[in-house]
Amino acid sequence: MPLSGPLSGGNTVTLTGTHLIEATAVRFGATAATAFTVVSDTQITAVAPAGTAGLTGVTVTTVGGTSNAVSYTYLAAPSITTLVPNQGSTSGGSTVTLTGSNFAQTTTVLFGGLPTGFTVVSDTHLVADVPAGAVGPVDVTVTTPGGTSTPKTYTRVSPPGI
């Protein structure tokens, strides 16, 4: 089961337990799952509904009652405020400091659609490696279980010639 997901919901969560075969409801807090499928007596898959940022409990209801709650966290999408520096060489090999919000659970940083190495420093700060590439602007995005940021622009510039 993913322990977290976006505010918009829509991700599939796998619940494992016992006596689940006769499930009549799956709830994320007080909200019913968008859909759920009983896979077996020990497993259910459920589609998370939209929710608000923070922790909620997921429960399963059968004719025998309601289960204990397992924790699920709704996460806001990351947001990039600044890239420092916001330009550099076509040869790459340097780093860029990204500031913004909701970086703690970063899974991917993309430069022009290509994944690159990164280090999460805090929920508001991460450092990413700049890959080599062609002259011009590229979009930089951060992805977490909460979603993908709106892109910020990094520009690769040509070296001087004499």
C-alpha cells in the first residue's frame, strides 16, 4: 500500500488484512473510496478519493464491523520557487539549488525530461545535478507522491569562443 498520495486522489492503494472478502465499504477518513475491489479474503485494492493535506485513517467495513484504521497521508504537490543558478554550461557537471515547498518525499528531478541525481536537504531545499545538454532553456520539475511541480526554466549557454 502506498502510504501517501496526491490531494486529488486517484492512486490505487492495496490493503492487506483478514476477513476482507465481504467488504461493503472502504473509507479514507469519512470519505468513501472512489472504487474498491476485493481481491481475496486478505487483500483489497481501493482508489483513494480526493482529500486535504495531512494524515487520515483508512478503514474497511464488513457485516462484522469496521476494521482498525491504517495511516494514509495526503500530500500537496511540490512547488519550485527558485533555481540558483538558473543557467550554466552545456557540459553540465555542476549543481543547482532548488528552493520551494513539499520536497521531503522527492522521487524524481527532471531536467528537460531527463532524470538527474539529487539530494533532499529539507522540505524546502534540494540540490540537483545538472546534466549536459544542448544550448537553450529546459524545464526543471520535481516529483513526489503528491504530484509534479510546475516547471521552472534552466538555461544552458554556449561557452565563449575566440
